[in-house]
Amino acid sequence: MEKLAAVKYFPSVRAGQYDLLALQEIEEERKKKITPIISARGNTLKQITDFATKWGDNYFWIDSSRFGQDTEDPVANPANNDDNNFENKLQMFLSLQEINRKTLPILGFKSGDSQRSAVQFGLKLLKEFPLVALRVEGTGSVLDKNISIARAFLNAVSDDDFNKTILIVDLWSTTDMPSLQEEGPVMKILNLLNEYPIKNVVTLSTSWPEDRPDRGMNTYAQCIDPLWQAIVHSQLSERGVKCFYGDYAATNPVKDLLDDYDPSKMSQPIPFAGYYTSCSWYQERQGAGGENEKYREIAKSFQKLPGYHTDNFCWGTRAIAAIASTKREKAGHMAYWNKIRINQHICAMIKDIDDGLLQRILKPQQTDEIIDQDDLDELI
């Protein structure tokens, strides 16, 4: 797994135009510390191929979106078809590999997919790519079926190929602390490590809130993704398993509209934005629908936050400063501020991980400022 030796973070996004642009704005030195997960969707592959071209000599993961909003998506729908062992998805992955040799595939599937097709698809990926990630997701009976498919694939993997196989434990949206008990989804997936010699695990979730503050209000929301992941990483490291932190970069893939705003079908959105700092998000919502100049007030509020990272911290904070000062003529719109939020979150999370956030969470004497100690005790 030397190819990912410098990587610390797997930010995951659905392939919206501004989501991919947020990744492209990340500085080269920071890019080396992440391998983003792209869930393919859209009218065509153009946005994703553009990303692959511009991402440069850095690894990234590609999957097909299986989120509800993309059920009939022109890109995701054919890729999720399991006919002929997911031939459409295989060709999509191979076409991206021709554009960027650092493309890495994800073996993902729905609970109703053919087990044999998923296994054959996974084995083909192992032949064509240097690394393959097995993504296990869902809850309840869906998760149980997905684990059965994952187990069938792992039974077919050769001993040598386990060295190039990574397990992604994907909890999707988790607004509450996930259970780490034996029957909880996390441990159900991680029980695969008791059966197979998997030595690399990515933990992935989003706690970006589904609700927003009322108009004219602001609020803080806790980012709990590092909390449960820190505990799991600590437990797995004792077993010699290398762990990678992952989240959905301050997005909710189940609910977010991305850049698909259609004024003929939807009302103008009320200006809303969020800013990540110290395991929490500050959120603010101002003005009326379409009153985008209110974003300037939101930008100024961000600059006054105790945990603001300075104007020159990353592309996102530079954009915030330019809007607050009116240096940028336009104050932006929903999709543009999604780009700011994603970029700022990723860069701030890289810094937090570099500064030892996941280790500090487990030390009670240093935890009170980061998370609620009662939440940590309850989770453990």
C-alpha cells in the first residue's frame, strides 16, 4: 500500500460541477494527503473526465452513485446495471484510467444486485488496477445482503490480491452517534476482518445536518465523524490494520441538490452557508430566496468566528474574504457557496488530522474543547 503512504484523508463527494471544482482548487501539497472518492453521476461523463484530466499526478477513487437522487441519472443508472458483470461500469472506469493513470476503482453494489456479477466485476478490477476498494454500505437487511455479497467477493480473492484490497466502511448519513456494539452496522462490517486478511480500512460517514437554521438565524452543529472513527481506528491499529479517515466533506449525499437548481421547478434558495472548525460547523442563513447579496454578510460573520483559519488559509477562505470585501463583484449563489464549503472543510480537516485530532479525541484531558465528553462516554 505504498501508493497511499502519504494519504491521510478520503473526502467523498457526488460528482456535481461545483463539488469537483472545490477539489480542483486544493493546493498541490494538500492533494498529496488525500484521495477523493467521486460518486459518478450527471448528464454526461464530461465533468468527471475534466476532473480526471486536471487532477494531475494524484490518486482518486471512482464509484457510481447509488444515492436515491441519482436513481434515474444518465451516468449512474447504466453504471449500476449489473448486466454482463457490470460491463458499463467497467468501461467507464477503464476510460477514466486512460485519461489519468492514478484512477482507482471502487467495487460497490446494491443489495439486489447479482452476487456473481459483483464478484466477477471485482475480479476484473483486480486485474486492471493496482488497488481496489470494496465499499460496504447500508443498514438493516440491506447491509446484511451487502455483507453477503462482499463476503462472496472476498472468498474469491487470492492471497496476493488482499495486499491491493481496501475495505470502505460507509455509514452514509449519521446524525446520531453510531453504535459500536456487536450488532451495530460498524461492527457487522468490521467482522469481515476476522475472516479475511484485510489490512487497510477506510471509515466513511457524514454528520452534516439535514436541517438548516431558520432565516435570519445561525447555529453550531457538531461534526461527529471524527469521534466514532477515532475509536475504531484506535481499536484496529492494535490489530495491525492501517486506517484512513473519510467523510462527505460537509455535504449530505442523500439530500443535497448539488448544482441542479432549476428555477422553473424550484423557488430561489435562501442564502445559506457553513464553515468547519474544531469538530463543528457554524451555519448561517440570511435574507429571502434569491437575495444573494446577503452572502456578503455571511462571509463577514465567518471572518469573525473564533476558529476562522485566516483569509489566506485555502481557496475557500480567500473566496470568503473576496466576497466580504466586495473584491469579488458577485456575492455568489448556492452552488458557488457549496464549493467554498467543501474546499474549506477538506483543507481544515487535513490540518486537524495533521495536528493529531483523532489521537486527541481519545485523551479525556484534551477532549473537552473538541467534543462533549458525555457523548464520548456514551459511544464507548
